[in-house]
Amino acid sequence: MMEDFKNIKLGYAICGSFCTFRKTIDEMKEISRLGADIYPIMSQNAYSLDTRFGLAADFVNEIENICGKSVIHTIPQAEPIGPKKLLDVLVISPCTGNTLAKLANGVTDTSVALAAKAHLRNVRPLVIGVSTNDALAAAAKNIGVLMNNKNIYFIPMSQDDPSGKPNSVVVRFEKTADAIRSALNQTQLQPVYI
């Protein structure tokens, strides 16, 4: 399967689920190894906030080195994605509860949300990797809304700590490439909840 994403222009958007950044970057490396031409996108928080999980500048540098492109992190930078038909597929992983709410309700006030809107206008697949502590609580309705929308697909997900955080769900990063393949074939990878 080496290079099975050759000639695929893939947007890879990252939101502020900082504890998952290492796994996200590892998946980005794998998708790049499979041949995808990756356009990195980060929310402003993901792009600029230093946390206990690492320095923002270090993450940005690593991502730009993997992709060979500057990170799209502002609304003006994200806007041309639609008119230029820049991407074949857009992945948002990790996708926070905040971004899920924006997508479900048509709010496009961040670089990631606008990238998704701009991309979806071209009737092309959007693949979401949920990572939020309220996925089975307040964010559940937004996941449901998005699951019912055409051209939106999900990377399989699972509870990360059922006894300690029963409403928390994290994307199964190792399923990312398979979910992208399925979405490019207009199919939802199953099962969604593992």
C-alpha cells in the first residue's frame, strides 16, 4: 500500500486537543509516507498556545517539516481552499467539541471551520476525528447532526477512560488512513464506535 495516496491533495487540520498532538503528528507522518500531498491547517489555539504537552512553535515546525508547506492558521489563508478547489479530502483530527459545534451549526469563525466550509462547497469528503471530553454528553448532538450530513465521515472512535471520564471519546488514530480511503469512496468506515 506504499504511496496509495499518491496524487491526493489532503488537508490535515488540527484543533486544540493538545494531549493528542503526538499521535496526530505520527499519523500525519504515516499519511505523508503513503504519498499524500498534505496541506497543514491549525486552529489559532493549536497554532499559538504553549501547553504542558509542548511548545506551539515546536509542533508547528515539525508539522511544516513533514508537509513541506507553511501551516494555514488564519481565516484569510483558509478561504481560498474552496474557490481554488485545493483539496481532494480534508481531515480534521483531533476535532474538539468546540469545532464540532461550529461545524454542526454553520459557524465559520476559525481557520479550521472555514476550511471545512470552503472544502464542503466543492462536494468533497470531510473526515472528522473526534477528541473531546463531552462527546457522549453535550457534543453528542453535534456528532449526530454531522453524521447525518452528506460528505462528512468519521474516523472510528472509542472511550478513552470509561470509568474516570465516561463522556470522553478519542479518535482511533490508527484508523485514519482507512477512514480516508473509505471517505474517498463515499463510504463510512465501520464500526464508528469501537
